[in-house]
Amino acid sequence: MTQSDVSIRPLLSRLGVSEAVLSAGNLNVRSPIDGANLAKLATHSVADVDTIVKQAQTAFLAWRSVPAPRRGELIRLFGEALRAEKEALGELVSYEAGKIRVEGLGEVQEMIDICDFAVGLSRQLYGLTIASERPGHRMLETWHPLGVVGVISAFNFPVAVWAWNAALAIVCGNPVVWKPSEKTPLTALACQALFERVLANFDGAPANLSQVVIGERDTGEALVDNPLVALVSATGSTRMGREVGPRVAQRFGRVLLELGGNNAVIVAPTADLDLAVRGILFAAVGTAGQRCTSTRRLIVHSSVREQLVARLKKAYAALPIGNPLTAGNLVGPLVDESAFKGMQSALASAREEGGVVFGGERVLADQFPNAFYVKPAIVEMKGQSATVRHETFAPILYVLSYDTIDEAIALQNDVPQGLSSAIFSNDLRETETFLSAVGSDCGIANVNIGTSGAEIGGAFGGEKETGGGRESGSDSWRAYMRRATNTINYSRELPLAQGIRFDV
Ligand code: NAD
């Protein structure tokens, strides 16, 4: 037994995951911290997924009639349970996903925040009243629960993405079936156990309102293809979305895709470079560059390039890298060996394209022979090459120069992905242009803050190969409901719309 193996068992038991589950099957779960095997879980077959979705459908038939504010009360209580277990769940996120402690805790805080948001929302699922063109008629729009919501999530936000979906889906009257990443199923089992604990003490909620299915791609596909799953909300790579999107469309299901990003920061000549260095540093190396919103491209004005890159290199050289649970460390491990190989291969391609690489090498291999810690890399490129345009899920920051703001915006937009973007500038004309219709083409566009670390209040998601979905705040709840347009005639006549006469 290794260190991680020993330490997570009390955490799991506190969170309600039984010891027996941890050795019930063949899905190896390992910690990115030291490569230790944490569990061998049983997986769900296609037939199991079918049964679980049917159970969810039964839950739907009951839950859709529970008043929305009462549904909100369940989520309020779940938020309270998360508050009580924030430390334990946050630590488990660190063990399983390799995030530094503050980021693990931050992820649980994000779950709590979305629960709060969803509670308020449960009294605000508003429709419209619409002016009718006919006398004695009234038109309105009502929003109804949609049905079973399937959530497929990625390893890098092992719990928050589920909560973004589940909190909204449940107040909107839907049950949830969650397929977590095969790399992070333990945090999912812990969330499920916490939810069940709350559900058990709640009057009037059906069983199976939230369920988890464990497995790899085939388990996800079983969810994707099941006609009872009304909405598939899938977060992960563009490759995954390219497979999931058409499959759900084939059966006319609804899909919400949150896929890869290739996020850029523009730094203008008027930028506050102190802010820019701090903003870029957190966004480029936080979570070891494994956030969908991580800054991967720096587009800097040629007049400040040398100074900014020198300051970034100095900051990179001082980064404490190591065990994410040790206080003070800011960069934890990559998730696994294949992420490490992907990073090395991107750096090799960038070199072939004329890039000059700073950092990027493996460190701490003596201490952690089965884990993959790297120095985050800065790569000065001559242009936006094929390697730069591809999302490599690792801490690589490509540096490009520009001379005019139009050129900078064109570079920012000239990638297949469209998730997050930012500009550091104190020139109002530039910042407003960046936010305007001719500016950034991303779902998220920021001024004087980095590309990552979104708050839950806004709608989250992106354009182009990022998939077009929106989750979390603003009016994202509409994705989890179906809209009905109602026309009510309270007159004694039956006039037809558009003045059509149809009298016999
Ligand atoms: P991944 O695509 O390998 O896996 C994501 C999930 O999809 C896993 O649960 C996996 O089992 C499942 N899956 C894979 N193929 C499937 C298929 N054909 N059918 C059904 N399910 C399938 O992604 P990952 O490596 O876990 O995560 C990293 C990627 O996720 C990056 O590209 C990152 O940008 C992206 N991401 C995006 C967001 C966002 O909100 N836009 C958030 C987090 C991560």
C-alpha cells in the first residue's frame, strides 16, 4: 500500500463510500500524485446502463410534478451537505485529479455556489406572456421538465461539472445519470453518496433522482444512445464531442457540448504588466495547464514582448512544483503518462516548427517514479503553426507577437476552438473592440483578467469546436427544460391567425 492508498480510505468512508466498493472490479483508479492504485472498481455494462436509465425515467415521472421551489429545497440541503464536507471532498479531488489543495477546495466551493444559484432559480423558472394578434386571446410560454439528463464529465473538473448540470437539472424537474471520467470515478461515488444521504431524509423525492454509472467510453456510449436520455450534457475533448454530437442527433435527442479550448491572452502596449504577469501565470500553469480555459497562447505587442516574456520566465523559474497536498506548492502533476507524452510530443513538433522552448522537462522523477510532474513551458513561436492551433492538455504557453490590434484579434480567432479569451490593455478603444462583434469569437471574453477561473453566475461555454453549449449561470437552465407555447381563447369567437377565414 502506498501513501495515497492509505490516506484516501478514511476520506472515502467519511463521505459515505464503502470499503467493499473499492475492490469490486477491474477498473484501476490511480492517483496522479504518486501513481498509487486507489481502487479497482466494478463497471456498468450496457445492460446495466439501460436499467439505470429506466429507473431514472421512473423518478422523472414523479419528480416533474413536485413544485419547483420544493425541488430547490432539496438542492439547498445538498449545498449544506457540501459545505459540511468541503474539506474532505476537496482533498479527495486533489488525490484523484492531482489538483493543489486550494484548487480542490475551490472546485467544491463552485459546487456550493451553483447549488445556491439553483435554489434561487427554483423560484424563477419564468416564461413570457406574449401579445396575441386575436381579440379575447392570450399567449404564453411555459417551461416544463425535460426528462432524464445524462452527464458525461472529464477528469479535470471531476465534481464541479456534474454539479453545474445536476443542480440545475434537478431544480428544473429532471433526474440525472452521471458517467464520470474513468480517471476520476471515486469523487463521483463520493458526491453520489452525499446526495443519497440528503435524499434519504427528504420527504417526497423519488429514489434514483441521481445515479452514477462507472466505466469507460462504451459506458458513455450506452448513455448517449439511450432514447430515454432527453439531454446528453458532455464535457471533454473535441474528439469525444465529434462522436457524441451526431449520435445524439441521430435519435433527435438534445445535446449540450463543452469541449476543448485553445485560449489566448492579448497583451497590449498600455497593459499593466504586473496584472498581466499574475493573470497569465495563474491561467497558464494553474491545474498544471489542465483546465479547459487554461491560457495556451500569449499574443503580445512587439514593443512589450521582450519585457513580458522575461518576467514570465522569471516567475516560471520560481514556481513551486510538487505534491499538490503540500502547502505552498502551486503546480501539481499531469494526470498520467499519456498526458506527459502528449506534452513532450507537442514540444518536439513546436521545435521542428522553429519554436524556442523554455522549461517543459520532467521533474521529481526520483521522488515520484510513477507520476508525471513537469516544469511548465513557454515556447516562443515564429507564427501560429499547426501545433499552436491544436489543444495540448498540458502547461505549454506559446508566445506570438503582433503590431496592430486587428492583427492580434485575427490571431486570437484563427484557431478551431472558441472557449475563452482575454485582453490586458488600458486603451478603451482596444478593449471595447475586443468585446464587440468584430472582436473575440469566444464564449468567454475578459478584460484585464486571465482566461480561466470563471464564476458560476455567467453562462459557461464556447463556440466552434468547443461545441456551442452553455452551462451554469445566466439562462443556461433553459437547456434542461422544454418550452411550450400556449394560446388561450377566452372569447366566444374563433378567429384564425393571419386573418384566415375557414367558414362553412
Ligand atoms: P475525454 O474526451 O477523453 O473524456 C471525457 C469523458 O467522455 C470521459 O468520461 C470519457 O469516458 C467520455 N467519452 C470519451 N469518448 C466517448 C464517446 N465516444 N462516447 C461517450 N463518452 C465518451 O476528455 P478528458 O481527457 O477527460 O478531459 C480533457 C478534455 O476536456 C480537454 O479537451 C478539455 O478542454 C475538455 N474540457 C472541456 C470543458 C469545457 O467546459 N469546455 C471542461 C473540462 C474539460
